[in-house]
Amino acid sequence: MDCIFCKIIKGEIPSARVYEDEDMIVIRDIAPQAKYHYLAIPKKHFADVTEMTEEDAVLVGRMLRKIGDIAASLGLEGGFRLVSNKGADAMQSVPHLHIHILGGEKLSDKMC
């Protein structure tokens, strides 16, 4: 598989990991759109929310819960925004589900 996120997960491509567990990694986004911009990436590959199985949905639920648990350690005490793009019209650049975590400052209301 030629997926950049799968390569990052395997350690074939270096990344600025800020969190890792059995389900996911959280890395710093290389083109931040906010003061703090992270990507939560499941270790299991599936392209987007439309390709999730029931098991994958449970995995994503665990990821969301963990994001809440680690938010303060990521500098997101004042709140954060979660975004997951699907497809070309939404500007999904990597076909491996990932969740953008943005915060650390007052965010624009133009993206919600």
C-alpha cells in the first residue's frame, strides 16, 4: 500500500508524534491552520467515514474519547474543533481517515 499515513504509522516516514496508543497516533500537521493543529490517525487503514465497518466505528469512537482525554496536554484547554474530510470536494488529501484537531486560539466561524 502506498499510503503516506500508513508509512508514518509504521515509522517509515518520520513524524512529530504527540500521542500514540493501540488504536491511533496523533501527529502535528505539517501545514497548520490554527495555533495548534494535530491529526489523529487510526492505525487501521480505511479511506473515510463511508468505508467504516461497525468495528471501525467503535474504533473511531474510542479515538474521539481519547482526544477529549488528551486535549489539555495538547494545549487545547479553551476548546477545539474536530474535522474529518471525505472526498475531493471536501479537500481530503490523503485517502486514510484522519481527524484534524484544531485549537489553541479563537477559531473562525467560517469553517463550521
